Amino acid sequence: MNRDIWTIVFNDEEELFLLKKQIESLIHYNNTLNYNIILNGNNCDVITQKLELLGITSLLNTVKFKVDIFTRQDFITDEEADTGNIPCQGYLNQQMLKMQVHKKSLCDEHVILDAKNVMIKNNFLESCPGVLTREKPLHFFDCYNYYCKLWHKGKKRLVKGTNTPFIFKRSVLEEFEHEFKTRNDFINIFKTLYNNSSNVTPNFHSHIFSEFIVYDLYEQYITKDYTSINDQDKIIERVQNFKFSKNSILKFDSVGIIALHRHIVKKYSVKKANSFLDKFIYKME
């Protein structure tokens, strides 16, 4: 399958630790896909230095698959990255970056990962179908409602949610960007606060843009006879603590990816997280 991998990271100790474990897992489980990292920050030189200090650069020099490292500035200007009065600039910049990965790729499909995704099965991403379709989003309600109205006459559509791995198709990303008359019009959709039109308890994530929800709704809009994937085995298991038992081994052995959020790493320490992940990456007792 003609696809590659994209992971976007920022300047955070736990985030970069998880990036290193992700790379270790890709090496150990024989990844063959091109692997791309985007550094998301105002000063990416600082992140580059940390990659060297943490041994990530030297680790990448040992891999058998192709690796490229990009910066935010390779995709969007500092002016485009400025979200003004809307908070969560880094988060919104990440969404801008994800929807432009095709511009630095020759592949037809792009596997979008977070640093928290760690492989525990051989060649898993080569044929991974991506996240499972669910009935409705858990966040980004107003963004969801807005684009359902724009593209689907207000009819509520099933969406895949906002988890990774998420599969983007080059053709869909290209056609989506062509919907906009100017580059500025395209960038501004990421900086829009959508109205509080939902009947749920308001929270900030209700009002901002979601790249995955918008991509999914748009793909359904342009695809004749679109068929959702709603009959697939579970592919990912979230880690909530570092308790290790035979039951946890059986639980995780049924999936291909562990998801460990940096907040859990921060809560329990990098040292404990490293020991826990090694048991699953390297199948240690």
C-alpha cells in the first residue's frame, strides 16, 4: 500500500520521550513505511537540540526505513500560525499541519500518529485501516454541526472520531483545499470559533476546528456510495496506569498499538513509563 507515517511533536519532555519510544517500536516491529516528523514550535532549533540530547537523532540514524524531519515553517508561515485571540495556538497549528502533509509526500495515503502511539505488532501500520467509525463525536460538537449543515443538509453523519492512527488520502486533502478561493480562506477555517449551537455542556473543544471530523465529513461529501468502516477489530488500547499483569498482556496482545498520553507519563514519571512500555515493545517479563 502506497502510504507513509506522519507524527507532529512539540517542545515537551514527556512528548519527546514518547516520540523516542514510538521510534523504538517502529524499529522493533519492522516498519517499512517512510517516517516523517514535524516539529511544531516558534523556535524549532530548540526542539532539534533536545532530539540530539535525548538520543533521538542518533536512534533515527540506525533505522532501516526512510526518515525526514520537517519544521512548522516548512508548511505554514509564522503569520499563518498566529491564531490571535483564540487560545491553543499550538494545538490549532497541529491541525493545520496535519491537513498539509501531502505537500511534502509522494504517497497516496498518510497515517497520522500522535507521539503517544506505540506499536506492539509487526508491520502494523502498513495495512492498518485507521480508527473505527462511531455514531457521534465526543468533542468539537459545533464544528461537527456546522459542517454537517454545510455539506450534508444538516443530517447528522457517522464519523470516525478524533483518535489516531487516522488515515488521510492525498486526493481528499487536495480537493478539500481547492474548496477555498485563497490560501488565506483555507488557513482561516482553523482559526474559527464555531457557534455554541449544540445541546451539550459547553466546553472549549465544542467550539474549535477538528481536522479529523472535518476531513471525514468532507470525504463523505465528495465520495459517491461512501461506506463507513464499522465492523473491525479493535486496533488500539489506551494506557491509564502502569499496573502490569498477565491480564494486561492478554488485553494488549489483541491490538496493534498502545496509546499512552503524556499527561499519564507526567503523573507517574518517565522512568516508570519507560519500564512499562519496554515490557510491551520488547515482550519482557
